[in-house]
Amino acid sequence: MAQMTRHRWVVCALLFAATTINYIDRQVIGLLKPTLTAEFGLSELDYANAVFAFQAAYAIGLVTMGWLIDKVGVKWGYALAVAFWSAAGMAHAAATGIAGLLAARFALGLGEAGNFPAAVRTTAEWFPKKERALAVGLFNSGSNVGAIITPLMVAYIVVTLGLGWQAAFLITGALGFVWLAVWLWLYRPLAEQPRVSEAERAHILSDPIEADTPIKWSALVRHRQTWAFAIAKFMTDPIWWFFLFWLPDFFGKNYGLDLKTFGPPLIAIYLLADVGSIGGGWLSSRLIARGWSVNAGRKTAMLVCAACVLPVSLAVYAENLMVAVGIIGLAAAAHQGWSANLFTLASDVMPRRAVGSIVGFGGMAGAVGGMLMAQYVGAMLEGAGSYMPIFLAIGSVYLIALGVIHLILPRLDPADL
């Protein structure tokens, strides 16, 4: 009998690295918000508009990138996305005012939109259903690692080395081109990959064989499975966007932190989020492996995550920094565990050939929700000058979203395409 290789986990490591770089590039602006505000004279609404531009392009990109990846395959679709967003990240350094910053954010959002459709599609091609939630949790944890690395990198580049904010964008943007070289060298489709043994290939293909005929968008949007995923993304993705783009500002205004001191609390939060990403995927995979149905295992794990977000409504009242970090860190961990299972839910109810398009469609809905969130946060901070109504609104969103999923898909029935 052929020895079982483990090349699918090498592929998962590549997805993890791309997701890490993806989050490094998008988070730099949040850490440099005070610097860019002083440099360009930004108001709270100006910064919100920069976030809005990124997410508007992200919404557009998720539709087009998801379709492109399903059309040309993950190898070249992923390569194009990473090259585009890396160039856009570096282009931030050339901005001389708010117009240039908005243009660079728009281009970055357009390219970065390709990451998750490509990664989830790759996972669907390289892992059987029983391992997918864990694989998604592992690569999705790269978002937290990126968020951990970014404050350290930016502080080192700008403060320690004294290279200026432009260098922060140039250096972080260049990381994507390093990944691109490794990806093109290592990655081959499963059928063409010589590093995979027949035993591993049989393991990966152990699920029932699916048809490989093209699926039209008009067919996808007619199915309730598409809308259950998209509505859940619309409701919960904006919370993560808020954490990513506004937490440094929240800590600065409430606890007097700056670029030199943002690091420890943000690292603590995203370390917890990393644990949540892997733990959420592990929990549902473990329940399913113990005989639970996919429906029960997936939704139970999501319920646990939703309950852990509830205390975040109290974060704004925390007088102690560490208490605030603990509450927000728990919510961030819960979000990532939720996200790992929500992404996997897409591959539970859709055939492999449609996963990239469905994730793109749902991600577009999440980006639209993020656009609305950006305008809401900007208006609250510009008008009321307080984060209180924002945190109060966040706590119950996940429970409501899970209720919507269960109402639309009480049994996680696969779509009949």
C-alpha cells in the first residue's frame, strides 16, 4: 500500500502565508491613522471614507475574483490577485493627499478580494469534507498572525528605523511578491502534483464525485444556500472590519496608546483570535468525527462562538486596559471561530466548482456591510465622539445571524445544481 503523504498541509501552509500577508497589507493604515491624519489633515469622516473605498472595491473584487478563480483555477487566479494587491499596497507610499490615499485603498481592496475565494476553493480541492473546517481554521488564522505582526513591523520601520510611513507601505507590500515566487514554484493542481502519493490522493477524493459542468450566476443566486451564507457574512463581517481598522484608534483615545505602545494589546487580542480560529474549526470537526451530523456540529460550534461575543458590549465601560483587551480578545476569537465554520458551511452546501463564486458573493455582502459600518462609525465618532453605541450594537449580531442561517437552512441541505 502506498505511503500516505501530507502535501495537502503544505498547500494549507501556503494559504496561511498568503492570508497573513493579506492582513498585514490591509492593517497598516489603521496603525498609521494618527500619522496620516496629521500628514493629510484627515477628519474622522475622511478616514471612514478611506475604509469605505477599500470595502467598496473589496465588494466589487469578490464578485469578479470569485468568478475568475472558478474560471481559470486557483493557481493563476491566486497569483494574479496577490500580485495586484501587493503592488497596490506599495502604491500607498506615493499618496500626497486624501485623493491618492483613496485611490490606493480602492486598488488594494480590489486585489485583496481574491484571497478568500481562492483559499476556500483550494481547500475544497485539497481536503475531504471531514478535514475542511480544520484546514480553513488553520489558513484563516493567518489573518490573526498578520494582525499580530503588523504593529511590530510598522513600529520597527517607522519608529525604530525612522524610515517614515512611506517605507511601512513599501516593505509590507513587497512581501506578497516573495510569496508569489514560492507559490508558482510549489503549487500544482492535485491531478498534476508529483509530491502527492496515491494514498493521499484517494484520501482527498474520498467524498462522492461531483459533476464539473459550469454554473451560471443566475443559478447560484436562486438557491437559499447562497443567501444564508451571504446574509450571515453581511451581518458579521463588519465587526471584524471594525476591529481591524479602528481598534488602534479606540485604544489611543480611551487609554492614551500610540504607535510605540499599540503592540502588546493588539498582539494579545489577535493571539486570542488565532486560538479561536483554529479552535472553532477543530470543535465542529471534532463533533462531526464523533458522529454528530454536519448540521448539528457546524451550528453548535457557531452557537458557542456567538455566545462568546456577547460580553463585548461592555468593553467601552472597562476602566482597566487589560479588562478591555480580554473582552475584545474573546470577541475576536469568537469571530474567527465563527468565520472558520461559516466558510466551511459554504463548501458543505455547494459543490466544489461553485465554492469560489459563493464565497465571493458572500464576501461581497460582507464588504457591503463593512461599507455601511464604516460610515456609521465615522458618523458616530465625528458627531458623538464615542465608541459606546458601536460596541453596544456588536454584541448580539452573531446570535441573530445564526438564527437567520437556521431559519433559511434548518438542515444544511446541499444545493441541487
